[in-house]
Amino acid sequence: MQIHESAENYLEAILVLANRNGQVRSIDIASELSFSKPSVSVAMKNLRTNGYISVDGDGYITLLDKGRAIAEKIYERHTLISDWLVQLGVSPEVAAEDACRIEHVISEESFEAIKRHAVERQN
């Protein structure tokens, strides 16, 4: 199933917030991404309907297996590309912004090549 960049960003934010805070609610996502609460609410409904997240009775959001897989893939891309750009001399702020855009469009083949290159340089 094709998933849009905005959904990938939401799933990644849920993963990051869950790792940082343990629990995630819509208000946390709105604050993290600087989005309105109504926008986040609509997005969470779509993600829940499509089986990427679950929301309990208290409003706490949990990634389901397919949502977690996407979130972890995007987060890995973001951190590796951002770190790689910083090592190349790009400022951390610009590297993070660029990685956020690149992470959604880079092919699996190109990402794996960058990943191999980055790992080889560390060894």
C-alpha cells in the first residue's frame, strides 16, 4: 500500500515521541510538528482507519506493526542521512531539514548504498 509523505511524518513523530516520553497523545504530535489539533485529529483518524495506529479510550496512541515498520524505516533514513550530511560539513539544522525531505523520496537502492558507505567509513 502506498502511503503519503504526511502520513510517514506522523508515524515517525509518534515513534520519536513514544521513545522520548513513553506515551503519545494527539496534542503531543500537534506540538511536536507545529500542526493544529484538528489537523492531527483528522490524520490520526485516517491512520487508525488504515490500521497503522490504535488509540485507546484515554486517547493514547500506539503504533501497530505496519505503522511501526514505516516509522522505523523513515526514522532510520532521517538519522542516517542527517548524520551523514553533518559529517560532510553541512550544519546540523540544514542537515535535519534536508534529511526530512530526502527520507521520503530516496530509493531503497540509493539509501542502502549510502548506508553501506557510512558504515564502511565508521570502521
